[in-house]
Amino acid sequence: MAGGSRSQALTRQNAAGWLMALPMVGLLFLFLVVPFFLGFVLSFTNQRLVSPNPTTFVGTANFEQLLGMGVLVLSPEKEDSGAAKVGTDGQPSYPSLRSFTRSQDKYPQYYGMKELFAFGWGESRVEVLARDLVFVKAILNTCAFVIVVAPVQAGLALLLALLINQKLRGINIFRAIYFMPVVISIVVVALLWRFIYDGKDGLLNSLLCFISFGAFKPIDWLGLPQTALWSILAMSVWQGVGFHMVIWLAGLQTIPVSLYEAATIDGANSWQKFRFVTWPGLRNTAVLILIVITMQAFSLFPQVDVMTKGGPLDSTQSIVFQAVQRGYVQQDIATGSAISVILFVIVLAISLTQRWLTRERTA
């Protein structure tokens, strides 16, 4: 009887727990699961937010438009004598790119495409084309952002964690200072850094001019394609490094002190302690941080929206910014959904790859 009453009590507790969790589960299902599957379905249609035309199934047309790429090899034009034509600049003359991208009958595979970049290959000229030039630039910008931010932010965060993981008086003050940018809204941070990067009277230009005794010429950091993305990258690293510092610090504090004491007895120096004690103990923490930083970097949006609006010359376009622009600003829900699906597949693939590369290998 006692066992039966105990089992009934556990059953009632489980039921009560599920009833209490039901509202939250329902909200998660309504605002996360349903939109995910709805976006996946809409990515295969021509749905627009406000349109008199009925929604129809278009298959993979949206993905083909977004990801369509082409490579065109142009040979130099020839004179009647067979020699290559030379332009006024002394360089070989090539056929017009428009003769390929504007001719749907002759070259349907290149129709509507635009030049992404070009390079010479012997006497030929190789043109890399994109059907949706802006979105391809957004992918390249986002990938470049992730490739730089992930190691730099993780490395700086680990360095800060090692510095403040010491029993020193007042160390908590430094922990608070390093973590402070994390609790500030990213929109506020972006606004502040926009003033810092101002091309005329910005703090960064003023500081560099002061240090160089006036030799440094002010730069419009957010107005030049060469510096805009790097400026956003630097700000993003500064803003997020404190959060990952705390995660590294939590991992450091789980490593037994006895391991360091044993290493000291064996005569290990500081680098050997880090290599053979600290880093192996942080393996799981490193995997978590790399995955988190990757997902956060791929969600690059508020910095771009506040600081550059994707410019100049599309040099700071990002995948999420394009999804918002297409889905809400241009009211093209189908294309915005397709971009979201592409982003999901990219992040999932990279996360699984990172997990596989950093897995524990058995001998």
C-alpha cells in the first residue's frame, strides 16, 4: 500500500509539473515551432505580404534566384590578322559582359546575372557572376565576419578569463568592467560606436590625430567599403567578449586545483600547465563557446541596421539584414523565408562540423 500511495503521489506531482509547464510549452510551440515550419513552407512559394495575386507553389525557384552563380571565361577579341585587340589602356579587349547577361535566347544560363568579381587567367578573363548579387555579398560578408570574430573573440575572452581567475583584492571590479558592455543594449552600443567612428569629429579620429601629432588624416570609418565591415567587427568583438569571458571563467573554476599542484611538483612552467592541464579541462567549454559565437555572428543584424544600413556599396550586408529587408521592408515573404532557411542550414552545418572536429577522440 505504501508503495502504491508513493507512486500515486509521484504521478500527481508529474501531472502538476506538466500543467505548470504547459503555458510555456504552448508559447514556445506557437512562436518558435510554428513559425519555423511556416517559414520553411513559404520559402517554396511566391507569397508576398500584400499582394492581390494568389499564393502559388514555385518549388526551388527562390533558392535558385538567391544562390544562382555562374562562371564565364572570356577570350580576348581578335583582329582580322588574328592578333588580340588592345584597348586604349594597353590591356586586351574582351567581349562585353552584357552580350552574355542580356541575351536570354543565346545564353539563358547567364541571363540576368551580374559580376561578383573577375580575375585574369593567362590571356583569358574569368568572370564570376551571381544572379542575386546583393545576397551573395551578404553571405560572403557574414562568413568573413564569422571567420574573424569566432577566433578573435574566443581568444580575447580566454585571455581575460585567465587574467581575472586569480585570488587578488579588487578582482571583482575588473570582472564587472569587462562584463559591462554585455548588459548594455546592442542598439545603444551601436549608436555610441557610430559617434566614435564619425568621419569628422569622431573620438577615434581625434585620438589617432592626437597620438600622431596631427599626422593622421581623419577616415570615414563607416563610409568606406574598405573599413566599414572591419569597424563593425571590432565593435562586435568588444561588445560580446565579456559574455564569453564569463563562460571561460566558469570552465576554469571547474578544473581541480590539485592538478595544478601536481604539475608544480613535477616542475611544469606556466605554459606547460596551460597546455596539459588548463586547455584539456576546457575542451567542452571551448566547444560551447565556438558554437555560441558562431550562431551569434551569423545573426549579425542590429549593428548593420543602426550603423550602416548595409552600405556603403553593400559592403556590410548580412544574411539576417537581407532576410529582414526582403521579408518586411520589401514585403517579399517568400524570399525572406528562403533566406531564413538558408541561414538555418548554414548554421546547422557549421555547428555539426565544429562539434565533430572538437569531439573527444578515443585511442
